[in-house]
Amino acid sequence: MSAYRLPGWGHPVELVELPVPVPRGTEVLVEVQAVGLCHSDLFVMSVEEGVLPYDLPLTLGHEVAGRVVAVGELADSSLVGSDGVVHGVWSCGECHNCQRGQDNHCVALDGRVGCGLGRDGGLADYVVLPHGRHFVTATSVPPTALAPLADAGLTAYHAIRLHADALAGDCAALVIGVGGLGHLAVQILRATTSARVVAVDPRPEACALAERLGAHHTAMSVDDGLARLTASTGLTGIDVVLDFVGSDDTLRLGASALTPGGRLVVVGGARGSITVGKGLDLPLGWQVSAPFWGPRSDLVAVVELAEKGLLDPVVEVVPYADVPAAYARLHDGGVTGRIVVVP
Ligand code: NAD
Ligand code: ZN
């Protein structure tokens, strides 16, 4: 089979031929139908040796839709033939976090999270999952729309669900960065909360996308977005800021936009930082959090939203041969929605 692998730290991905894996024990073999390309892949490809505890070479691809085609002798054979999406956090299923449904915080992961992020992923013809529970079946959503739900949809949904209490009633949410994750966050906010949605992105095409997906206000800067919210609703601050960039600038601007009791939710990995403490001239009772991906139960909920037609990823489908060029465009900010690769 073909696979795009990271051969060494700081190297571009290369296309290689590998044997089709044979699932053993509890493992499940998925034939890949579509894979989303995430900004996090760019991070993995860019870091020097020693930053991530992964063994290389590593097959990338953590947003995977496909069909179960074979299982090991200890796996649930009724899965064979099922279509669905891979839950990429390959948790142990046994630790206290897994037992209480917070499998995205599994204590056994030691930095090697799972699919394409520490373990061989789905930017290949086939991917092996350690267990059938890492597969979520879906019936009516096509693979190219299903793949981005695995991370872009799940991460956005999880970040929003964690703050559902602050997104009830007359309130406002700010989405910073309307890319792969952000464009789904706009839809999830509209589908699951009563918040006025403000979306900010310096790219006009990203603002246009947010508007088309239901954002009430769009702007190319946080200040302008907040001014538009205030002018039309009288609300003077934001209850939940979802920062899908995470730079020094966006964290500072996001925190300064909060209303009392507001939440700054850091999702983006641009490695910015912000000082946390009392007496910082921030609104009373502010909170900051840095959610990570999401538990399996949230992926099930995301798939349900898509099956009901309430969540519909905007995708640009590219052929397998175009992966290097597609990553280059993602790096340069030239993508609307999500790029999805079809093997
Ligand atoms: P993307 O490249 O598709 O989208 C990023 C968007 O941010 C683009 O539209 C870009 O124009 C916009 N942007 C850039 N600078 C901006 C600024 N200063 N203000 C407002 N918008 C700005 O990326 P993506 O795949 O959606 O990923 C977003 C981030 O989330 C990445 O950093 C990624 O690594 C991270 N991520 C985190 C998790 C997690 O679990 N916490 C999971 C997946 C991805
Ligand atoms: Zn665990």
C-alpha cells in the first residue's frame, strides 16, 4: 500500500510503499476512504528532534474516514464492513480518566496520542487501530465530510461543550481563526447554543465563509468584531472566546474581549502565552483553559449532528498525489475550510 510518512524530524513527508498490515488480537484494519489535513500536521513536520516522543518514520493522518475490512482474532467481527470515522485518541480504556469518559486525557498515552500523532495514521491506503472502540460508525455522511469530524469537528465540539453553561441565554461567543476547526466551531455554536457568534479572521474569504455558515458578525480584527457585536446587541463583552490561533496577540486580544465570568479557550497551537493570576486588569471571574482533542462520546455526538444535517464541513477534495502541495497551501493560509485527500 502507499503511505505518506515523515522520514525524519524537519523533513518533508515522502510517499512510500509498505505491506498492507494484518490486524492481530484486538486490532481492526480500516481501508481509508478520506483523510483531512490538519494544521497540527504542519507542527509535527516542523519540529526538531526531541520535541515529540514519536518514533520515526511515522505515517501521518489523524482525520480518517473509512471502512473496516478485517479484524484480529480478539476483535468484534461484526464491525467488518462498517463505514465510519476513526477516533484518533488511542486510549487504554482502563485508567481513571478513561473510566469516567475522559479518554482524551488517558494517563497511559505518554505523549504518543494515537492515529498519525505518535502511531501510524491514515494518510495511507490502510490504517490499523489497536481496538474496535476507536472506530465510530456512520451511515449517511460521505467520507469526505466525515474525515474532518475526527479532529476539526471533535476538537471544536469538545471545546464548546465544556463551556455550555456559559453559552446559554443572551450571550456571545468569539471564534478567532476561521480555518478547518474554526469554520466547524461556527456551525456547532449555531446548532447547539444560543450565543451571538462573532468570527474573526484576517482573510476576507474566511470571513465570508463564517458569514455563510451563520456567524452573526464577522471582522478582520477582534476590536472590529466586538464593536459590531456591541452596536447591534448592546453586549459589551464575550462569554466564550475560542482561540484557534493561540499566538501572543490572539490570547491578549481574546482575554481583553471577555465579559465578567468569561472563558478564554486556547485551542490553537501557535505557542503564544498569557499570564494567569489575580489583579491582572481582566474581568472578574475569568477562566482560561486549553482543551485537548475530545473523548469518543463527543465524536459520536459530532457524527450525530452531521447525520442530522446540522454540521457540514466545507471541504476541498484533492487527489493523493497532491498531498505535498496541499500541505504547502495550508501552511501559506490558502485553504477555505478543510482539505481532504482521497486515496
Ligand atoms: P487552519 O490553518 O485551517 O486555520 C487557521 C485559521 O486561523 C486560518 O483561517 C487563518 O487565516 C486564521 N488566522 C491566522 N492568524 C490569525 C489571527 N491573528 N487572527 C485571527 N485568525 C487568524 O488551522 P486548523 O487546522 O483549523 O488548526 C487551528 C489550530 O488548532 C492549529 O494551531 C492546530 O495545531 C490547533 N489544533 C489544536 C487541537 C487541540 O486539541 N487543542 C486539535 C487540532 C488542531
Ligand atoms: Zn486510559
